[in-house]
Amino acid sequence: MNHQKPLICIVEDDADDRHLLQQAFASAGNCQLRMFASSEQFYRHMLAIDSAGPFPRLIVLDFNMPAINGGELLLRLKREQHLRHIPVVLYSTGMLPLLEETLMSYGAHRCFVKSMDYKALADTVRQLTEMASDGSVATG
């Protein structure tokens, strides 16, 4: 039986946000974390994974990124047969209901608003870690 911590991949173009996320996930300590600074870098990485994996248990995408935004990246991931089973969460500094509804229709598992303080960020990270650890992101 494999007792490895679940892998969560995060795509975030802002270096300060990546640093804060790394700190918050390190404090949570219940997962492996792999950070990507661009959508293109992450997408190339995911296409290189063959059907045997290893696959992340959860993908977290910043919505507002240059070149390929989180919504477009979500659509690309869901078009790939060997990747579409991986749950994807999107987050943004502003998440209007219409945007959230659209992202959910594209296949997002959940949408979050970026936290402006560390305590709220830590709470979001705890939720994400639990989602990846307990299987609550399983898709039908």
C-alpha cells in the first residue's frame, strides 16, 4: 500500500504568492507540493506524463496569468484523455459568480478567492490539503 503524501500542483505566476503558498503548505505538512511559474511550463509537464502517472491528486490554478489564463488551461487539461480525471481548483483575487459558474461548467472542481491575510490563506490551504488527502476531490 502506498502511504506517500498526495501531490498538489500549483500554477501561480506571481513569485510573492508562490512564496506565501509554499509557506502555508509547509505549515500544513500533509502533502507534496510542486510549483509552476507559468501555464505553458505546467502544461508541457502534464503532457509529458504518460498514462501510468504519477499524477497529482489536485491541481490549483491562478486564474489571472499571462499567455494562457487559468480558465483556458483548465479547458486544455480537460481535453486530454489521460489528464481529465484530475480535479482542478481555480483561484483569483476576484471571483464573480458568473466567472465561477463558467469555470465550474468547464470542469473546475471548486473556485476560491485569493486570501488577503495569512490566516485566511492557511485556512484555504488546509481545505485544499484535506481535499487532496481524503479523496473528496474524486470525480465521477
